[in-house]
Amino acid sequence: MMTIGQLAECANVHVETIRYYQRTGLLPKPPKPESGYRKYSQEALEQLVFIKRSKELGFTLSDIKGLLSLRGQPDACSQMCAATERMLGDVRARIQDLQKLEATLARLLEDCSQDSDCQILKALQS
């Protein structure tokens, strides 16, 4: 069992992040004993790490709430695969958008003569 500060340190997140996850229902809030200090279990740490890793992979908090509900369900793996496929599709679409942006910026720089008649400013104005 650990305090919220110890939990935050173990998961490498801020205490306020844990409190936010509790307010949004992603992480359960343990009961508050008379001593005044809530104690968090190893399971809470595992859930917090799950949330953090899911966020790092690009899942939204709403997605993560759904992913958390899959744990222990018989068809969890197929649903996780479907969610991961959707996320991969989103990532690939973003990569394509970024590649188009890169090409546009490179073209703007190529056209730039670096004089008072700035082609980049003209392109942004048109």
C-alpha cells in the first residue's frame, strides 16, 4: 500500500494527474480512513501505468475508459485489436497529413528569395 505521492512517483506522474483521473472515473478513489491518508494498492499502480501507456500510444481518455472496461472480458483481445487497428489508421492518416505539410513547407522555402518581396508571406495571404 502506498500514499498518493508514492503512487505518483512510482508511475512517474504528478499527484494532480492522479486526482484528475479519479475525478473523471478512470482511476478509483480508495476509501479515506480516519487517519486521513488514502492508501493505494499495487492494482491502482498497474491501472495508472495502463492509463499512462495508453495515452503515450495516442488513445484519448475516453478511449482509455473503454479499454479499462475490457479487462477480464472474454472478448477483450479482439476488442483491443479493433481499437488498436483504429488507432493505427488514425496515426497513418496523421503521418500522411504531416508529409503533405512537410512538402508544402519545403516548397515554400524553395520559392523563398529572402528579399523584401517574401513569397512565404504572399502564399500565406492568398
